Amino acid sequence: MTPSQPTAILLVSCPDQRGIVAALSAFITQHNGNIIALDQYVDSEESAFFARMEWELDGFAFPLEQFAARFEPVARPRRIEWRLHLSDRRLRMAVMVSRQAHCLYDILARWESGEWPIELSLVLSNHDDHRGLVERHGLPFHHIPVEAATKAEAEDRQIALLKQANVDFIVLARYMQILGPSFVQTFPMRILNIHHSFLPAFAGAHPYRAAHDRGVKIIGATAHFVTEKLDEGPIIEQDVIRVSHRQGVDDLVRLGRDLEKIVLSRAIYWHVHHRILVYKNRTVVFS
Amino acid sequence: MTPSQPTAILLVSCPDQRGIVAALSAFITQHNGNIIALDQYVDSEESAFFARMEWELDGFAFPLEQFAARFEPVARPRRIEWRLHLSDRRLRMAVMVSRQAHCLYDILARWESGEWPIELSLVLSNHDDHRGLVERHGLPFHHIPVEAATKAEAEDRQIALLKQANVDFIVLARYMQILGPSFVQTFPMRILNIHHSFLPAFAGAHPYRAAHDRGVKIIGATAHFVTEKLDEGPIIEQDVIRVSHRQGVDDLVRLGRDLEKIVLSRAIYWHVHHRILVYKNRTVVFS
Amino acid sequence: MTPSQPTAILLVSCPDQRGIVAALSAFITQHNGNIIALDQYVDSEESAFFARMEWELDGFAFPLEQFAARFEPVARPRRIEWRLHLSDRRLRMAVMVSRQAHCLYDILARWESGEWPIELSLVLSNHDDHRGLVERHGLPFHHIPVEAATKAEAEDRQIALLKQANVDFIVLARYMQILGPSFVQTFPMRILNIHHSFLPAFAGAHPYRAAHDRGVKIIGATAHFVTEKLDEGPIIEQDVIRVSHRQGVDDLVRLGRDLEKIVLSRAIYWHVHHRILVYKNRTVVFS
Amino acid sequence: MTPSQPTAILLVSCPDQRGIVAALSAFITQHNGNIIALDQYVDSEESAFFARMEWELDGFAFPLEQFAARFEPVARPRRIEWRLHLSDRRLRMAVMVSRQAHCLYDILARWESGEWPIELSLVLSNHDDHRGLVERHGLPFHHIPVEAATKAEAEDRQIALLKQANVDFIVLARYMQILGPSFVQTFPMRILNIHHSFLPAFAGAHPYRAAHDRGVKIIGATAHFVTEKLDEGPIIEQDVIRVSHRQGVDDLVRLGRDLEKIVLSRAIYWHVHHRILVYKNRTVVFS
């Protein structure tokens, strides 16, 4: 459930060790924070500890600007890596899209309905097709053509626009271009992509065609963070739908569209609620 | 993951309150217990707190016989209700079955394969059909016919056998008799039933026929604790399978058998690993 | 797969009888129709036969205006009930909606993307909230308030508008009013509703609250034809999503929205492609 | 629904062509066969036609020994390939298994319960572990060790036993050896395997480990016909289950066991009811 009062959200990862939960929860409690959610997970194979703690800010003992300094004595000896988020600080999101619009439609509808606590900053596309759709929502739309010869330059323009808009993260809503390393490195673990297959099956181009030719009985979609290796970034969410021999490639495309929308929207939901931790190319999702 | 060393498992429920996680985790940590799993859940609507803590017994500061006394100063002021389990104390399970044997087969296979940390104490049936199946596994089988006139007497015999075998819980593996109040009260929240529908739809007799006649497109099965109200006890697990107009009642029965086996086996798994808490006729399952 | 050439679609139901498939397929073939899809189903319990035949019109031996007369010698002795549809005659659809807009957004996006072969004729609502959303798509929006005292009058206005727009069918996209008998009788098996539960569980108002209170582990949505009995019409499609104790009512509402959209859209897809037959309050869906 | 009277089942594949359904159904009807099921499918991309027709033998105009000759005038000009099966001729099945017994248990239970119309002829294993389990069911068990040096010889012994038992098809119930080409060629499209992943993802050894390391959110199992290319044969059935970061490899193995049993059993069901056609390394399953 979404709390109605402002909260702080602390994401923690560190080597597993005795007393880590007690230390974390004691720190918040001693500073008069009311913990409303604590999710923790120990990867015993890796001896790694992960947690998400959320507490009400009302009555908390010190302003969060001091958090780093105050938390230091807890964090340093335990080699804790952490990130702190505020529930009332709305993330700024950009969308990149190509010709297929179903994910864009879905995102715009959720945004307009206030389903997510975000600012939708801008939409970038390598085609001009969806300018009208985006602009009728009162949102900036930038058409930046991408071709082999000019790709680096185009990415520079994209990066400039994204930085200028001060975006927190980027959603590739069926953006059909491969992002270059410098783009990816500019926004590490801040680019969410939807791939239209059940990864790692059918990575790369034309997954529905490939799925059809292989004769699978279930197709899927995968939301993942983008890394420099194509379709190999940490998986955030996947879902599937049953198909049969009766479905041609066109049918897979049609059925897959709904999967893609749903899977991508779940990944965005978790991302904007700070429920995802990444390690070793996998995700911990405190859903 | 199942820990390989003996652990203690503490199930806790209490009113939600500041500092409850810190207090619980500090208690274990201060007594040198290494917490390997902590699941907690706050029902904010009910202001209720639930937790499951599991820690390694190796090196723990005091023998568990003293737990109640030692934990008292933590528990009493916070109105904590708790249960303590040991991972290396195998629960004793009884199975009750009628004519349909698919769940019984499944349970016997899992038991023989060592899938669950249980002792399978005995099998009771109101029919003699499956004596051979049970006895070839080296297990006691008791045939206790149940008829309207002799039902109370039959239940007394059943209760006597179950008590004599010192069973911890009872699995109704498609046992097609309604248990009387005194039976149910003898084993509160210790009787698991599998109902062959997606409850609350199609409670009572002949759910597959009823599902077919209503023309549903998905059928289900439900594992729940047995209470005095038929098919209304706390739901532990449910699962479903898609059907179409093509499936007649016979097909639903056939497809449903697999659902029933799987759903019941998951409920048993969670029960024997002490992962289920009940409140307000609902379950918290720390799966 | 959707054929690219115009086709005729014949929906047939009749008592099961020897030679019925041969008679139907011979009729089309003898008149030079190339059958591209033939789905048939025999309900052996009811001795009822159902079929959907689709054939290419190119080269067919006679114009379809003569179909009734030509088919009569086949149909009458076999007591065949039939409906004939043309794939290139786009159905005219109306949408009725209340305050919740997620299904409306979804329908508008699919319509604008050309996902369905329909004309979207008009949107009716008992609230004025979504006028802007609808009108920016260039579609007529009518706000007809519905209150107990004026309900009959309001329905008369609705019916008048729907008839004037010459609609073929009506989609209740979370329209939160119960339609009166005369409305329902005016559009028999031509009103599709989405109910936000896995029917027959949780019919009526507040199904997510009821599902939460019962503690189910899976929630669902149901698309069905509207009949005079509330939430008891023939089910077209259902789907479900797994939930746990962690989801409060708000979460069920949120997760359910996506289910509702998908389930309703599948029902519309089958309806506009003439893939649904109704009998005995059930549907045959040749999906 | 399973018919109670003996039926004939004709599986047909041929180039798509006008009048093919009419020709097939007319042939049966003219010979006084009552068609109780007709499933057909046109792969328009391949211009290929597939059908399964089932009719009651009672009253059929000629004995089935004459079928080939009588059907010839229909089949030859249309280049029809066909197979004819009798519902009351029980297929003879062999099972091959290694150390993991869960699929074997499941198969034995279904066999003993009469769930499938089969004879279970024998069980082969490269280990002796499950001799007791098999023999207590009154079934022949053969332990044939397989090692690199003696593999060809071992397969010769296996083939000899299978031929001697006159088996119709072979189920690899987690048989962890790769079959050589001569074995596979001896039983073309008559060997069913269960692979413990959602193919084509994680083909080869240790799929659960690979799935865990990739961080997928859903795992699967795949039943397929065995061809000479490992894990690349035509897929018959797949199913999946949702997992999360919380599941270690051991948990995936445990959860996967249930998937494997169910998926394999569905494939066997369809195979023994003659519902599967293979073409272009894909299956048409008239389920």
C-alpha cells in the first residue's frame, strides 16, 4: 500500500553479517522513525545482504540532509552501500519510442491518470509519427533521426536534451535502436527497456518471428535495465502468454503488445517506488 | 533456500508499534543468534504486525527451553503472540482420503522422495480402496466407514487414532466427508483441505459440474485450513488453469486433478516450514 | 491470422447430426468458396453442434444477398440457426463509462491505432469527467446523469442516442450503473461488460474489497454479455493475477485495472471478429 | 471429452487446397461414419493444411483394413499424408529414467490410476536406484549402465529391449543421457523428452543454475520430441512458474519438478490420444 505521508526509503546492500537487521532497524527506531516497511533478503550463496526500509518522516529526529553523516558510523564498519529516496520527490522520466506506439499510449494514459508519482519530462523518437499524440498531452516531443552515419551525433543530441531536462531515468518504449556505450554509461541502471521476448530466448531482432519458427507454446516479454551488452542487462520483470500453432507471427505481435505494456509498466512502478536493487547482473525486486 | 544447520523459527503477531522490528532483531542478535531470514508484514488497515524470524541455533546464547522466559520481557509489553519451531523437529502428518487417489499418490511420492521434513504417521479413509497402495509404502492404513448414523462414532475413532499417533497436522487429500465441529475443534488450524474450485466460487459439492454449467473460462483449486464453516476457512494457496467450451465436465475433473495436487503440496510445504500465520480468517504466507 | 481479402463468416448452431460438417463444407465448396477457417464444436452432453466457417468472397458463386435463399435447403431440414457476417463491414461500437477511465483509455488507444475493425461511434457517461479525453479524439461524448428518480428517462435518452448512431454493440467500460431490463432487451447479446472479479466469485459491488476480506490468493476479471440478471450473463473471457497478503485493497484495485483492460479487449476482439456463439448462458469462443 | 465407443482417428496433412474439408468430411459421412470431432488448421504462411477427424466405428461402412485402399482416391490427387489410429488400440509405452524420480513417480501413478489408455511395457535406467519402485508396480525394470566407452553398446541393448517389448513410443522421464543418432532414428517422432527449462532458453545441462544466474523472473519446462539435435526437437508443450530473487537454485529445482511432471504428462496425454502432428520442426496440437 502506498503511504499517504512522506516517507524515506533506504536501499541497502552489504556483505551478510550478524546483527545487520538489528543495526539498521535500531538506527531508524532510535531516531524516532516509524518503520512502515522492511524487506530484506540474504543471498546465502553470495553471502550478500539486501534491504529496503521505509519509515515515516513525521517526527524523525534529524533532517535528511544529515543522513549521510549520521548513518556513516553504521554503514562504514559494515561496508554498507546505500541509496536514500524521498517518497514525495517525484522522479523525472523520459520516454524514447520508435514507430510502434502501444507502449507509449499506455505510458501516457498512466501518466495522465496519475498512476505513477512521476514527472513525464519529454519524449524522444527517431521518427516523427507520434508528435501529435505526445503534443496533445502537452508534452515536449523531439524528433531525432538516427542513421548509421550520424548515430553518434544523434546520441549526443539525445543526451544533451535528457540532461537539460534533468531526467532521472529513461524508458525505452519499443525504441528500436541500439544505444551506444557512451549513452548507456551516461545513465547507468537508469535506462529501462522492454524486450519483446522471454529473455534470454530470442534476444536481438524479430523475436516473434523467431518464436514462431521455433514453435514455442508460450511467448513472453522482458523488462530490463540496459547495459552495454544488448538484451543482457539485469531482468526486472517478465510475463508470458500461452499461444498455439494457430497463432501466426501477426497474432504473436498482437498478443505480445499487451504483454509488453503490462511488463514495462510493472518495471516502471517498481523503479519509481525504489523497489529494485541490482547486483551481479540480477535484480532484487521488493515488490 | 533450506538451511543445512538446525535453526529456530519464531512466528510473531502483535499490534503494529514503533520499534517492533528493532526490538525483535535486537533480541536475537544480542543473544548471539545469526538471523538468516526475517520476513515481516504490516497490515496497515488493521494496524497489525506479523513476522517470521529464522536464526541459526549454533552459538545461540541459551537453550530454547528457556525461550519463553527470556522472551517474556520483550513480548509482554508489546502484546506479542508467538510460536517457536525447530527446523529439525519433523512434523507428524496424517492423511485422510476417500475414493479419489491422485492427491494421495502425490503425497506418498513426495514423502518417499524426502521432499518434506515430515513423518507420515498414518492414512485414514472412509473406503478400503487404497489399503494396498498405502501399505506397500509401509504405512498404517485405517478404514473407518462413515455413514450418517455412525458419523459421530466414526469421528471419535478417527480422533483417537490421530491422537494416539501424536500427529501435528492432518491433510484432507480429497476426503469427501464434512468433518464435525468436535473434530475441527480438536485440531484448530491444523487441518489442511484441498477444495476443487477457486473459492469462494463453487463451494460445496460438484464444483466442476457447477463451473462447467456457469461457463467459466478458468478453473481453480484452493488449499485452506478447515474451520467449522464448510469451505470458508483461511485460504493458504490457490492456482488456476485456463479452460474453454471444449472441455466437458470430465475434462475439468482431469485437468483439475493436477491443480489439486500442486496446490495442496504447496500448502503442505509452507505449513511444514512454518511459513503460515492466520488472522481474521486470512493467511500471511511468508513464501 | 487476419485474412487480407474480404471474407464471409458464417456462425452456425443446430442439433448435432450425422453429416453436418460435410453438408456445410460442401455447400461452400460447391459454390466455389475457398474455406480459410473452419472451427466446429460438438457439445456431446447437449447434442448440440456449433461451427464458424470463413471463406474468401473472391470468386464465390453468388452475391451474399442471395445467401438466405440459397442456404435454406441446407439449413431448414437440419434446424440450423445461422448468422452471416462480412469481414469488411466494420461494426459500430459505443462505449459507456463512469469515473474510472483506464478501460476507456485502453479502448481509445486501440481504436486510434486501428487494432480493431470498428467504427467508434460515441461515448456515453453518467459523469462529465472524461469529455475532454474523448473529444480530443474527435469522438462524440454525451453526458447523461443517472439518478434513481430519473433512471428510466436517462436510459430512454441513452437508447435513443445509441439507435440514432446505429451502433452494433455497446461496451460497458467500467460503467457503474445497472442497466434496466428494457435497455438490456433492446441490445440482446450486444452489450459487453467487464466485471472486476473472477465471476461467479464476488459478483455485485466492491469485489476487490470482498476479495481482500476473503483472503484469496488470486484475483480476476471477467468479460461477459449483459443479461437481465446482474453479473450472470454468458462469460466471454476471464483472466487472473496472483496476489498475496501484502496487497491491500488499493493494490488489488491497481493490479486489477490491467486485468480489466486486457480481458475486456480480448472479448471485444473476438466479438468484432464474429468468434463468439452463445447458448445456455455459456459461450463458444472460436479464438 | 473421451468418447465411450471405439472410434477411428485420422490425422491428415497436405497442401492447402479448395474443398479439402468438404472432401474429407464427405468421405467419412458417405461411408456412414458419424464424425464426433473435426479439428483443422491451415497454416496460410506455408499453405499447409492439417486435420484430425474422429468418427464412431459403429456402423461404419467398411472394415478399417480396407481404409488405405478406399481412401486412396481421395488422398492421392490431393497429396494427403495420413495416419489412422484406433481409440481402442492401447499404445505401448516405455520409460527411460536416471536418478531423479519425480517424473517416474508421476507416470506410475497415472498409469496405475488408468489415466491414460496405454500399456506401460518397461522401464529402462542407467542407474539401479529405482528398481524397487518400478518392480513393486509389477513392471519390468532394466538397469543398463551408460558410460562413454560403452555407450553404443548400451544403446544397442536398449533398442533391442524396446523392440522386443514392441513399444510404440518412449518417454524420457528425466533421462540424463544424450541419445545417439541411431537410437533416435530408430524411433522417429516417437521419443518424448522433458527438458527442465523454457526452451530455447537454457538448452543443455544445468538449466536451473543457468536460469538463476541470468536472473529470470519465470522458469519453465518443455516437452518435445527428440531429434538428433539436442533440445531442438519439435516442442509439444511448455509451462512456466513465476520465481523471484528469493529462490535459490535449490528452490528452482524444487519448483521445477512440479512443472516437469505436469508438462510431460500433458504431452503424453496428447500423444496417446493422437492429437499431435509435426511439421517443419513445429507441432500442431489439437488439444
